[in-house]
Amino acid sequence: MPDLLDGQDSYLVRSELPPGNTDALVARTVGFLYSLREACVKQEQFQTVTFDQLIDGMVPGTGSLWRTLGAASLC
């Protein structure tokens, strides 16, 4: 199997941009999760908490960001 990093298709696995600001990583991650919100919310059937409560328990403040995204999408 050819090495993807050195082959003609290496652009598929290598970024041309420098890494983003790590201070925004949590917000970007929550934004990405929100783009998959149907799958995220679906897990609630297996939990005793809502998805925003679940992620807020992992990283405080993320539940509020999740709810803000939800409110913004209703506009």
C-alpha cells in the first residue's frame, strides 16, 4: 500500500493551512457536533441527561454554547 503522505493524493490527508487557534478549539468542536445534532440528540434515549448536559459535564460551558447554537438556528 502506498504511503498517503508522500503519494500523488497526499493533498487529501495533509493540510496546507497552519493549525487553528487552540483557544477556539472547544467552540469549534461544539460547532462541529452541532452540525451532527440529530445523531448527538439521538443518544439521549440511552442517557439520563440531555446532550447539552452531557457535554457540559465534560467541559463546563459547552452546554450553554450548544443551547445558544440551537436558539440561533430557530431564528
